[in-house]
Amino acid sequence: MPLDAITFDLDDTLWHNGPVMAHAEPTHYQWLAEQIDAHRGADATPLAEAFPLEAYQSIRASLMARFPLSRGDHSWIRERAMRELLTEHGLSSDEAAQWAAAGFEQFMALRHEVALYPEVVPMFDAWARRYRLGIITNGNVDVRRLSLDHHFDVIILAGEMHASKPDPRPFLSAVAQLGTQPYRALHVGDNWEEDVMAAQRLGMHAVWIDAKDEGERELPPRVHRVTHVRELPEVVARLDEQTR
């Protein structure tokens, strides 16, 4: 039977995410440090001096170890890390919570400054008339901020489910909500284990976006390799022919 559903990863599948995070990570923390320093006054130790960016990152790593079920919930980890850091810096619990929320919103604004590959929107415009479409991501991008949500029937943030990919649960949830069966669904992603093998083990078809050009390898059944999302329509058309 032909395909009737396609699910997608986001980061490094629909856009190049490295530059986005390289900008967002230091920029939002610099913003937070400037706000806190102004709030506490000139006599207080600057936040970046007491807690450089590396300290903030270390607190996030510690939280992931302390709360393993929440390690994939990047939004919770980031905001909780800022709260703990600011409390240790001398702010009250209420102040720390307020400024952590503001710092997280600053990060999220920067996090969504993505440049979609130019082929993405026309591809979705065409496929929305033919397939049911979904998102399965370990990240915390809010697709509604990208004006893409109208293309998708299902959006799953796996980390918030406490079931980050390659856990099968987000895939099974997507397939069920899309009203299909794994063998009639295709998942597209850049991560070999989290996207490709996780979907393939459930009986789904999978397309590996080999964005890093790791090279040809022996592919298991139902797995296809491309180097860019622009190659997807040809693969999908071929799969539709093969599965009729």
C-alpha cells in the first residue's frame, strides 16, 4: 500500500541548526547578565564574573544527571538552570524565577531565528494535499513561531513526553495520531540512531538526511540516504511507486 503519512525531525533536517545555537547560546546569556547586573547595581559582583557561560552549561549538565527523566526536556532544563544559578548569585526565589523566565524567553526568540531551506515550504505545500504530515523532535522549537504549523496534523516534542528519540513512544504516538500504520509512514531525519534506526525498527520507512556527508554505508531495509532535503521528493515518489 502507498505511503499516507510523513514525519520530520526539525534541527539539521529542515534548516542548518549549528549557527543558530552558536549565536543563541552566548547571546541570551549575555543579555541575562546585563539585566541582572543592572538590577543588582554597580556594587554587586557581575553575573558573568561569578558564573561564566561555562558554569551555566555545567549546571544544565548537572540537572540532566540529577533528573534523568527530564534530561530531554530542554526548555525545563534551561529555565531551571537559570533559576538555580541566579539563586546562588544572591537573588530571592521570586526574583530568580522571574529573571529565569525572562532569560528563557530571550533564548527562545533567538532559537527561532532559523533559515528554512528554500525547498521546505513548497515541498510541504505540495505534500499537505497528498499526505498527513507530522513533526517528531527532541528539540524545543515551537513550530507555530515559524508559521509552519498549518502544514502539520501532529507535532510531538519528545523531550516533553520524557521519551526522547530513539525511544519508540514518540514515533508510535505520531503514527497513531496520524491514523496510519508504521509500514505506511515515512520518517525523515538527520540522526542515524535517533531518527533513522528508531523509525526503521518499528517498521516505518526512513530517509537519512546525511547532512554531514558521512558517506555511503550499507542501509537496512526501508532506509534511504540523501544529503539534503531537496532530494526528498524523488525518494518519496519512488517509495509510493514501490508500495502500491
